Amino acid sequence: MRIARFSIDGNVAFGAVEGEGPDGLVLDIIKGIPYAEFELSGTKVPLSKVRLLPPVLPNKVVGIGRNYAEHAAELGNEVPDVPVAFFKPTTSVIGSGDAIEYPSFSNEVHHEAELAVVIGRMCREVPRERVKDVIFGYTCANDVTARDAQKREKQWARAKGFDTSCPLGPWVETDLDPSDLTIQATVNGEQRQLGRTSDMIRSIEDLVVHITEAMTLLPGDVILTGTPAGVGPLHVGDEVAVTIEGIGTLTNKVIKRG
């Protein structure tokens, strides 16, 4: 099931996305929130009549760096012995169709297409055999990065945590095998990244176990699973799209901040 979060007439709701094609999609509004058992209201609105919002409002976004060997190599990095984890704040999260604001402190902003894992229940110290039980679903992500700041600053907080640096969407797909999906990024229609989730160095199970050894994850929290090779620059005026097989396409334009 595809679960979207949206705004219509000043109200925010969740809905199940039904239909196919850009003109045939409708939202069946959900009663309550989707992390627990829910009912569909039967009230349907065309997707074209609503504004899509970030599909979740995470308490935290946990990113994983260098989880694809070719991406690590293209930036001159070795594959780390353990997963490299970092945070992106909630103020970095935007939805499909929202603008990425080019930060004033950077001259080298890059796109990074990623599969995002959405957590469905509070969990800590999750054993490998229980990982699927704590996952709500999957969505597209763009781990937008100020590469020059990342290179010169020991911590990645500013480079990866600036406002609008975490586009998520367009919705969450709850029924999906994430083990071997095509993931790609285009800029102004030109393909930049093309990879498969099967090329991850560490699996989703590995990442959930590793992260929850240290911290509690809450419903709606997001794990970014790393990006394949092909990252590259974004400029003001560009339109960047992340497409993942079985989910959909996340699209954002780049604008000047302010």
C-alpha cells in the first residue's frame, strides 16, 4: 500500500494512494494515523487537488555514509569497517515538489539518491530476525550534501543538515522487497545516478541492528541507506528527481536561499 501525507483546504491528513498514472491517482483518506491499525474512510480526493507533504515527520533521520563501494571510491574514501552514521535534523525534511534552498555557506551542493527506511513502531536493540516487524515501509530520499563543507569540517552536521537538505517522498510504500531495486537520479532529465539496492555493503537488517544498539527509534523515524555512485553538483534552477523501482519519483527544484 502507498501511504501519502497531504494538505487540502488547510487540513493535513494521510491517505492510501490508489490508481495508476499521473492523472488517475486518488487518495482514500485514512482515519487516524497509519502506524497503528487503521481504516480507510472511503472519502476520496484526486491527488492533483492536494499538496503532497513529506510522507512522515520523523523525530530523527539517521543517515548512513559510504554504503556503496563505488560511491566511496568516487570520493576517494575507503569502505569503513563499521557503518558511518550521521543525523539530519527535522528542519531538513521537505516533500516532493518542495524547493531545495541552496545554502549560502556552500559552492558545491550534490545530490545523493537513496532508499529510505521508515520505522513503524518504537524499537531498541532489534534482533536481526525482528527487523521486518519494526519497518513501516520505504520511500525515496535525496541526501543533499554541501560537499565542500563536508570536506573541510570534521563533523557533517552543517554539510548534511542544512534546511531543505532531506527531501522525502512522494509517499511510503508498505509492501515492498527492498533487497534488489533500481535506484536512480536525474538532473534536468539527464541521468546522473543508476544503481541497485543489492549493491549495498550492509543490508537494511545490518543497519537497523547497528543503529538500535545505540538508540531508540520511534514511529516515523527514517534511516537513509546510502547512495550509489554518480553523485554530482546541483545548481540554482535545476530540477532533481530520485526514482526507486516499486515506489515512485521524488522531484524537487533548486532555488536560491532567501
